[in-house]
Amino acid sequence: MSYVIWWQVGFKINRAWKSWSLNCCILWSFSFSLPGWRKLLQIVLRQAWWRGPRCSFFLHGYAVLADKGYTCYVEILESFESWYLLPQVREMLRMRDSNGARMLILMTEQFLQDPRLALWRQQGAGMTDKCRQLWDELGALWVCVVLSPHCKLEERALWLQLLKKWNKLDVCPLEEGNYSCDSVGPNSTLPSNPNRITAGIRQTVFGRAIKAAELRWGDCHLQKILSSDCYGVSLKSGSDKLGFDPQGHPLWLGDAFPMACARVDALRSHGYPREALRLAVAVVNAMRLQRRHQLESYKQQKKELLHKGTTSITNLEGWVGHPLDPIGCLCRTFLEACRTDDEGLALYPDSTAEPKKALYQHIPVPSSPGESYFMLALEVSLLGLGQQRSMPEGLYAQDKVVRSEEQLISLLEEMELDERLVPVLRKQAALLLDGGPFSGFGEVVFRESVPMHTFARYLFTAILPYDPELAYRLALRAMRLPVLETVLPASDILHQNPLDSMMANRFPRWFILGHLETRQCELASAMLTAAKGDPNWLRMVLGSIQQNIHSPALLFKLAQDACKTATPANTPPDTTLLNISLELGLQVMRMTLNTMTWRRREMVRWLVSCATEIGVQALMNIMQNWYTLFTPIEATTIVAVTGTTHATLLRLSLSSAQRDELCTCARTLALQCAMKDPQNCALPALTLCEKNHAAFEAAYQIVLDSAASAGMGHSHLFTVARYMEHRGLPVRAYKLATLAFSHLSIAFNQDTHPALNDVLWACSLSQSLGKNELAAIVPLVIKSVQCAPMLSDILHRWSLPPPALASLGGGRRGTSSAGAGGKLFAMDKAPLCQLLEAAMAAYISTTHSRLTHISPRHYGEFIEFLGKARETFLMAHDGHRRFGQFLDNLKQTYKGKKKLMLLVRERFG
């Protein structure tokens, strides 16, 4: 068979500095098998515009020359990797190639066969972002196709039939972004936002294309708009004024705004750029007239709305994040006409191409002297971004709002403001402030309206050099986040789960709340940086931050940024901004005082350093008001210690009197903390008060009082006692050790009790002090310790010469001392005889307790235990006899345990 293939290839090759288009017509005439030409065609297509770094597919096709053209069959193995196909369909539409629609049909059918669609629907899960964006672009592309101004009626009927067929498929993706919206779930009874479109309507990605297919281009008024730049009527005529504004400019009011913009996109996509511009101007004129009516309506209701304090969303769908991207369509249409290079804006920008700075020029609007398409692009973008709109439901829809907003702002940032654009910017910004419920910057906004933080940051940066007051008014108005400020109804609060977060109980959920709060923080940071050196604006910005930002982590970041901005290198600090940084830090301390975070210690240390930068008075203020800012342990171990270190005192450059005052303040703080939390703060307080006798005595008394009232446990008392011994105060250490014994209880089976070393230390200390101290502590040991091996260890310690006392100058324990005694105490006399009797009794009772539930695998341990018991018994003068009686009693009582008793006889006789 002889195949004659005509294939027109259009592709773009992007390089770092050069971009060009290549269109070529290739004639292939050859005769060989079908697989052979398929392979050749695959190579040709891969080398052309089908190739991309993410594409992992191949194309099998054939084209047979016929009377009315050719047919093409496309099989794409990995359909969702086909980002590079959709721009080529748009290119074919622009060239008015009828095969663009055919290719789109084949692609759509192939995409619908993806097995993942059925799996996602079965699981009620959302698609991946990549797949979701591809389906969105596919739906928007179908709107362009069915709105073709030159297609035949039978073609439109065929497309509509196919769209309706696909729309009915269960696996057809929904516009909301996931299949969970396709069915009524258990939460369907929750109250929804009355301003939203009814959630029960099933809207697929093809729903808007089906509606667009019903539109026509035959309207007389529409045709006149498209055919002439100077179409208008005299203001004296009355019957036709509905289609014109008061200046005589034509309006297009025949469609809803998004669909009117879709018409513009269709004209632009099908190769009618002049007509697209004319219709876009008419749509903008309609927007202006609508806003004028809205402002007049708001002026009449302003008092009532401000008194009420609430409002509602007037539009059903927001323009930013809309599936048809109306604002982006208009903006790109105007900017394309203003490009100074030859290419203009791409119909579908290639995200993989290297960014190239756009250059624009003012192209005058023929029907509006003094205006340019560049000015209209700026105005349209500001109008769309400033619209008050409700936050949509679903993670993908909310993420799309954010992405669309960022894309529009990136277009705005490409526009270099000149003497013609600045007045437009200022005028539109002022109108946004006075826009009432129709503007996101109005005095009263709906609770679930999309915040303006990202847009406001652009406006603030752009307007600040020309009108600072307007810039700050806009930014301060945009700082609010009503969804966090509104209190839930009492009935909802009573029935909510306290373990859930606040936003999890709201309906709908704001999945991107963290991102929005970050943007809010960035706006506040931009204002703080710009207001440096202006106390009035700094105070206003601080008030807005304290009122509107509710995240301690973000407030802490703001405080750190402000402190860094206020203290540049080699420049005197800005004291006002430093004080604002400190106030933000204090607010963070108050917010996190009862809800501890893992960054709390870092926050406290930073606050102390910030107060040090300001001066000694700020440092003393936070010490004096510590109870509203810090926990007692934070105040003593971080605030007081850091504030009185040698480095801090040198940094402050204090006089002797100021240094004493600061140290006195720190000691007062430490004593107050010790009284409030003696367990954790007693030792730090004693350390801080070492150099002041009166304060040290007061701290010591607090420890004694707390021990008497059970305010401190044995471990804390032993720790303080060791500290006292280290300080050369053994008598006080001994007293605290005896108090610790009153809170201690060690059972017979607690051989590895954590207080073991403390008990042995206390016994060694008492032996070092003398017989009276040893005699006084023995009853306490007998009462607190029932563990036989531990009592045995104590006896062995006391049978050795006593250790030397620590020197009064604070020397380490164990060094030689003049008062150390070397006399040994007899085991058969008081006070050790009482302890020896208690140890033997403990061994006897512990032995019977262990034998009650002993298993053969523990026999070896038990024999070792009896060996330790014999060592203790032998300390007594008649210990050998008493131990023998003890063994005889065991053999008689537990004669049933023959194997164990045999082991006892082998070891002890």
C-alpha cells in the first residue's frame, strides 16, 4: 500500500536568549509496511513539538489523503504527562486548522480511559495537582472550541453531543477538584455558606463548555462591536442607550462576566486578535458601569451596613481562581497588544521555558482618547484582584485561588509604572477603599471572604513611593482575617470536640489557612520595614498586628525581623522600632504562657536579648512583670541568669548603682519564683542569691518552709542539700537531708531506687559530722528504707572510717579537713545496733516475701540474696547463730521446695 502523508508541524525552540517559530510542510511518499512508517512518524514527531522533558509517551498515527482532508488516530500511553499537547491544540486553533478540534476529541477520549479516574471516584479522593490542572485546562480549551466564531452548525452540534456524553460518565472529573462532592456525605447536614453556589449540583469540567455551546455570535450589537473600533451612538438617541455607557462607549452585557471573557479568549485563540481587543474593551466598559452603580448603591446603604457590622457576598463566583480565568484572559489580551517584541504573550505560557522580561508600550485605545491597552490591563487586574469574593470549598479550589492570584500579581510586577500608570493605580486603590461590600478592602467584609494580604502587599510596595498615606491605609485595611476573628455560635461551641482545632470545626474548612497567615505576616513585615523612622505609622502598624495576627510563631518571626531591621550594623539603632519589636515579643510571651511550644525557650532568650538592646530599664521591666510573661522556672533559669551575666552587664555599660539595682531586681525575681515553684526554682534562687547574705538566707528559709509543707520532694531536697555541702555548709546540708528522709519511702523490692545514691551520701555526711548527727539520722533511715540490700550498704559504709568534711571555703567533698574524725562506731552499740536489727529483720521479711511466688529460674538469684543476708547477719556478735536459726526455719517452712532447699544446704550447710 502506498501512503502519502502530509503533516504540518509547528513548534517552538526556546533558548537562553533566542526564540523563534518554525512552520514546515513535509511531504513523505513511500511504500512499505504500516509499522515502518509509524516508526518514522514517531521519530519526526519526537524531534518536533511533541518532545518535552516530562513527556513519556509515543504517538502512533496515520494520515490518509482524502477529498475533504485527512484523519488522524492518536494513542497516548501516559495521557497525564501531555502538558505539551494542549498548547499545540491552541496553536492549531489560532491557525484556524479544523484538525485542532479533532485532536482535542481524541485526547479527551483517551484521558477519560485513564483507570485512575475510576479508582479516585471509588475512593472519593482528589486527583493529583498535575492531573487536576490538566483537566482544568482541557475544560477551558473546550469552551474555546465550542465558542469558535467560524465553526459550522453541524460541527458545534457534534461537539455538544460529545460533551454531553462525557458529562454523564461517572468518571468524568468534577470542577470542584475531587469526587467526594459527587455524593452526599455524613456531613451534608452541616450549615453551608448561603452565598455559595448550591453544592448539590453536579458540575463537571465540561459543564461550562456545554453552556457555552448554546451561545451564538449573531447578535447585531455584538457584531457591530467586533467590526469597528469607533462603534458608538449619539447621546441624543434614546432607544439604543442600553448598550452604551453615558460617554457613548459600547457595552457588552449579553453574557455573564466570565462567559463574556471566554468569548474574548475564544476570539484570541481562533486568530481574531483585533476583534478580541474590541470585545475586551466593551467588557471593561461594562465592568466600569457596574462598579459605578455599585458605589452609588453603597453610598445609600453605608450607614446601615456600618451599623450592622456584617455584610454578604454579592457575586456568586469570584473572578480570581475561576475555571475560565476571566481576569487573566482580559489582562493577557491587553498586554499582548502592548508587547514590543514580535511574539506577544503566549496563549498558554510554557512553564518550562526560561523567564524573559516583558517589554510593553502604550498602545492607544481607538474609542477612548487618553487611554491605552496597557492602562486597561492594569485597571482590569486591580479590579479583579480587589473583588470581595467568598473562599471556595475544597483544597484544590482554595489552592487554585492562591495560584491564580499569584499569577496575576506576577503579571502586574512585570508592568513598569510610569506617569500614565501611576494615576490609574492610585485611582483604583482609592476606589477599592471606598468599595464597600463589593471590594475586599471595604470597611466591612464577609467572614469567609478571601483575604487581600498578597494583593495588598503588591499595592503597598507599588503606591508607597507616590502616596504613602494611601499605601498604609490599604495595607492596614487588608491586615484583617475575619474568619479567625469571628466567634462561633454558643450552640456550636457546646457541641464541638475540644480536641479538634478551631478551623476543623468550621464549615467549609480553610485548608490554606496556614499559607494565608504567612502572607499576612509578610504584609506586616513589609509595613514595619517601610515605616522605620516614622513613629506614628509604626504605632499604627503595631496596633494592627496585635489585633489581627493570631499565630504566636508568626508574631515571633515579626518581632525578630523588626529587631534585625532596627539594629543594622555600624548604624545607631532605631529605638521606636526596637520597642515595637519588644512589644511584639511580650505579646508572644503572654499568648504562649499557658500553651507551651517547643520554641518557648528560644523565645524567652530572644526577648531578654531584645530588652538588653533597648536598655536596663526594659530589662528590669520584664523582670518586675515576670508573672504575666514567664513561668517561674523560665524567669529564674533564663531571664534572671541571662540578665545578670558578665556579658550582659558589659553590654549595658552600667554604673555601679545601676548594676546593684539590676542585681537586686534579679534576686527579688528569684525569691518570688522560689515561693511560687520551690521544687524547680529553689536551687536557681539560691545560686542567684549567693553574693547577698540576706537574700541567700531568705531563699534558704523558703526551702525549709516548702519542705515542712510538702512543697518539695525528696529528690529536690537532696539536690539542694548537696549544693549546700558544696558551698561549705555541711550543717545546713545535713538538715535538708533529714527533711528529705521524711518525704522518702523505699520498699523492700526497690533495690534500684533513684534515691539510693542520695541516701548513701546523706549517711556519709552524718557520719562525718559526728555521733549525734549519726544517731539522729538512723531512725529516719529505718523509717524510710525497707530495702534490705540498701540497709546493708549503709551499714558497710558506716563500718569504714568517715570521709573528711568539705572546707568552709567551698572545697570539694573528700579533701582533708582539720575537723575530720577517725573513730569507728561499734555495731553492737547505739546507734548502729538499731540499724543492724532493722537490716536483719528486712532480710527475713524480704526472704519470706520472695519465697511466696518464686520460680525455679530465680533460684540462683535467691541463693545470692541469702549470701548478702549472711554477710549482714555476721556483723552482729551472735550473727552466725541467728543466721543458722533463720536457715533452719526456712528449711522447715518451705520443705516442699525440695530443689531449692537442696541448693540452700549445698551453699550454707
